[in-house]
Amino acid sequence: MKHDASQPPRASQLGGSTTAVHAGEQRQKPGDAITDPIFCASTYTFPDTQAVIDFIEQKLPREEYGRYGNPSEKIVEAKLAELEGAEAAILFTTGMSAFVGLLMAKLNAGDEVIFFDECYHRSREFCTKHLSRFGVKTVQVRACDYAAMEAAITPRTRLLISESPTNPHLSVVDLEKFVDLGRRRGVETLIDATLATPYNLRPIAAGVDYVLHSATKYLAGHNDLLAGVLAGSREKLEPVRKLRGILGTINSPHNIYLLQRGLKTFELRIERHNANGLAVARFLDQHPRIEKVYYPGLESHPYFEVAQRTMRGFGGLVTFLVRDADWRQTAAVVDACRIPRIAPSLGGVESLIEQPLVMSYFECTPEDRQRFGIPDNMIRLSCGIENSEDLIADLAQALAQ
């Protein structure tokens, strides 16, 4: 079969960087530019009434109104689907809006969802505090306890949910067990793979129904935009896309452009994040002031074997506990670092550091923090793409003070 020169080869034929640069894009673009244009349009015109009828009856691939889509968005969605190995992807304003959109499209009063309990606290909060008001029940079981998850399944269970790796503990889900459990019990599965990225983890290939990313993080990679994405089968995502058109959780034209540009260097950045994360984790694991390091690339990590079997690399996020430190002494270590910036989030080119107690759980009770596994002496470091020797030297001086 002759290759269509106007289209790049399929991602299955290409390496990761080639896919990140070219997937979803026409070879020759409007204005003959090498980059795709930014479409700052709230509405799209038709030449005559018959064109409107053709659009409706024939479901032509064009835009009608900005709340339903943007030409640039289609390009980025195709690129993300190719990277994920999925049939389709849907862009949202944030990772949380993607998560909310999926659940609102799939769940009805009386349905149940089951979480592994190390999932993002805002995701669980949405379910326990808000979906509950509409009659949806949320059950939480210990992370990676598949027997407990199966025991919690009832005829009303509609979705099994987990991150992998989890944040900030970096527990790694055995995708084979997770998928098998969902299939045997007739329940759909969702993996939030934000920390792993499509480079390090392939949930769709393992049989997971839906993959979620906060594209704000590693996919965009530059700490300069908010976006979320859901990937999966085109059929299963269609009701989610229709609901997004009603809710209006569509991203802006300039954000879409920045995300497309950020994706061009995706594989190169993740390789550096992986290398920095592992180097920093190994340094901290041997440091006398460190009580414990959470990083799935270390043999001391409880899910090291699962990570070795299911992941290509282990990411740039490293969580650790400062030995014999209260929360103020731990804060002093954070404050003494000179390269990482003190901030929430992760996955950008700049390293970011935070004390989860202060940044995300300061208003929680000590009992709740204990239940969530957030001790006073915990630090979370998102390694950027700086030189690993500089990050290590900076941590060494901070720990020495």
C-alpha cells in the first residue's frame, strides 16, 4: 500500500521522540508553516445552509462552536493518543476536570467506585464530599491490596481507580492483577498515570480502560499551563466528550499550543527526569540524615519488583523522611535548598520541593495525616532537568545545616 505523504507514519512504526514530534500533525500545514497555527475562534462559519446540514448529517470532521472543540486540540489529542497507545484522547482544562468529567459521564445515583487509598486527595475528596451528594458511594481500600479491592466489589460497582505510581508514596500497581480483577468482575478500570507518563508505563497495553494524566505535569513539562487528558477507546470516551461539550471544560487555544510545543521534547525530558530521580534517590538512600526514601527504582522499595516488571523508568519524583526531625526541622531542610523552588506540582523542567504536611495537609488533623500516611518529617522533591550532580550537592549542603 502506498504511503500517504501528507500524513506521518503511525506511532507503532516510530520511536517515542519521533511520535512526540510528528504524531497527529499534517506534513504540510496552513501557511506552509512548520508549526500549527493557533485558532483563536469562539465560533466557526459555514458557507451556506447546506453545509450546516451536511455537517450534522454526515458528522463531518470540522468545528462548529468553540465549546465543542478547536482544530489545534484535535492535533494534540491525536498526538497524546498515539503516545499512550490508545484509540482516542480527550483534552480538558485540568487533570481534575478530566477526572470529574469521566465520573460524571459514567456514574449514576446508586453506583459505587473503589479507590486505592493513596490516590490524589482531591480526587478522593470529589467523590466522598461531592459525588456522595448525588447518591454515588465511594469505598477506599489499602493501596495495592487486590484482595481487599475484590472483596469491596458489589453489583453496583462501576469503576476501580488508582494512581500508579501513587503520590507521594510512589506505590506501584500491578497492572496485570488490577486489569484481571476488573475483567473478572465486569468493572471498568482507571489508572492515573501522571507520575509515570506514557514513556514509563503503558496502562492501555495492559488492558486498563481509561488512563488519566494531569498534562500540567510531565506532558507539558514547563510549569506554564494547566491541562488534563483522558485516553481510552473511542467508543467509551464518546459520552465523556459529549458531556465536556456541555460542561465547557475545554482548554484555551494558547494553552493547547504550549502543550503541543512541550510534547515535542517529551521523551528527552523524561529520560533526564528518570536519570535525575534515580541518582538523587540513591544519594538520599545512603545519607545518614535520611530515615527512608520512597522511590520505586530502589531495591529497598516494597514495589521494586513490580516496578521493574511494569515500568520503563521510575520518574523524577522522590519522597523521603528526615531522620529524627520534627516539622520545623524538616522545613529548615526545605528552606536550605537553593536549586529547587518551594512549590506544589511536579514534572516541569525546574525542580520543585515541598513538605506535604505544610503544602497539602496543613489544615488536616494529626489523625487524618496519620491515616493518609503523611508524617511531619516527609519531603517531596520533584527533580527537574538540571544536572544531577548539582541537585545532589544542593541536597547535601541543605542536610548538613
